[in-house]
Amino acid sequence: MTESVELSVGIDVARDTLAVAVLPTGEIWTVANDEAGRAGLARELSERKPARVVLEASGGYESLVAADLGVVGIPVSVVNPRQVRDFARGMGKRAKTDPLDAVVLAQFADVVRPTPRPLWAVAAQQLRALVGRRTDLVGMLTAERNRRATAPAIVRGHLDDHIRWLEAELEKVTKELTDLLQQSPLWRENEDLLRSVPGVGAITTATLIAELPELGQLDGKQIAALVGVAPFNRDSGRFRGKRTVIGGRSEVRRVLYMATVVAIRHNPVVRVFYDRLVAAGKPKKVALTASMRKLLVILNAMIRYHTTFRTAEAIAN
């Protein structure tokens, strides 16, 4: 009997095209990154039944590809581009084209074998898009308000009109975000759990649900590393460098930072932890980052074990 061969697939995602590489067969081809191209690729890979498919996070272009493949049951991992670049350097690969990048991704899939993560369904894609749109609107609104503070009188009326429009859009998107969260029983349950934590509000909750679907599926160290709040050692021989945080999901870190700032004032568990670090001589920035990590680990335990804040705090410790 012929033993079946595990296939590892790498897909380099660009705005208009998808470069696909398959190992160990060595096949390489390109399809259009549009609805028809993605559907055809999903059918092709569904027939081949690859053991794993790897894509890089590429500014959102990868989301539709991952979703289309996930719908037909293909195991997909969306990985950090930094990991792949480091892997390519280690393999001595310097040349860079879309097909070559796809080959590197296939090799990364074959060697590293990252664990496939559950993918966003259509509703989750919409949730993520609304979270991103709300972030954009907040940024534009802040910028216009700052401009108005020093603007000549002749343009203030235009700025006022735009500010009113942005405020109305922000209110509309926020309502759509809230309504969408209520459509899923799982989202509703997770939202209720997360919002029970002092310092965690509606936008933090929506961002965590949309941008961090791994919440509750990993252990504390893994989730902290994924978000980018876990310090890494920089030691070599006798040299002992400072531990630093690097990489991760910037949008999750942004809302987690704001939640932690509030929690330091209003959440007794986080406040005591932060004060203890500061009293021990830790710089406030270091203490704040450590408090972000502690809050994230607690939230992860709450979702993982479907438990209350106090119980999760004990588990996380």
C-alpha cells in the first residue's frame, strides 16, 4: 500500500494575487486574489487535503483567504511575518519574489508546523472590520479636533461640519458593533465575562473578541507572547541584556493598555499588583507593562474556564 504524503502549503498574499507553493511536490502557481480566485483555490486545496496551510499576516489581505479556506475545513495558520523572515534568514534565503516567498512559507509550514487556529466566520470578519473602522474614526476625530484648536476662523466651520459628521459616524459604527456582538451566544457569554472586570469596557471587549480569537485557547505564557506583552531575554554568554517585549498584535495592546490604566485606579487586583512592583523599585513603565500582562492572563483564564474574575485571578496565579 502506498503511504500518503503530508502536504504543506505556503500562500504569499498580495493585494491582487496569491502565490501558492506545495511541498514536497514542489508545485508553484499563482491565482487572482478575488472571489473567484479564492474559491478556486479552496476547491483545489480541498481536493488535495493538505496537512497545513500557512499565510503571513499582511495588513488584512490574508483575512478573506483564511476565511475561505477555513470554511471548507482546510487547517490554516496565519503567522507573524517576523517569524517567517527569521526562518528565511536561518535558511540562508535572501532573494524575494512572491513565488519564492510562498516556497519559504511552505518550508516554514513543513518544519515549524504551527498549530491551526479557529478562523473567523463571516460575522467575525464583519466584527473585525467594524472594530477597525471605529479605530479609524476615533483617530480622524481626534486629529480634526486638534486642528480646530489652532485653525483660522475661516476654516473652523468646515472643521465643525466634519467633526459633527465623524461623531455621527462613530455613534453609528459603535451601535452596529454592539448589535453584532449580541448576535452570537458565544460572543454574548464572553462579552458578559470580560465586561465584569473593572477596567474592561465595551471597546476593549469588542477588540479582544475580534482581534484575539485565541483568547481562552492558549495558556498564559502563550497568550502574552502572542499579544506582545511577554518579555524576552537578551542574553548571550556573560552578557545579560534587558528583557524586552517585541512583536505581537498592536491593536490588542492598545486597548489593553487603556484598560490597564483604568484598572490601576479601579481594579483592586491590578492596583495592588502595580503598586507592589513600583514599591519594589520597578520603573512605572515596566510595572504598567507587567500589569497589562497580568490583566490579559486573567482575562484568558476567565474565557478558558468560563469563570468569574476572582476565580480566574486565583487560577492565573
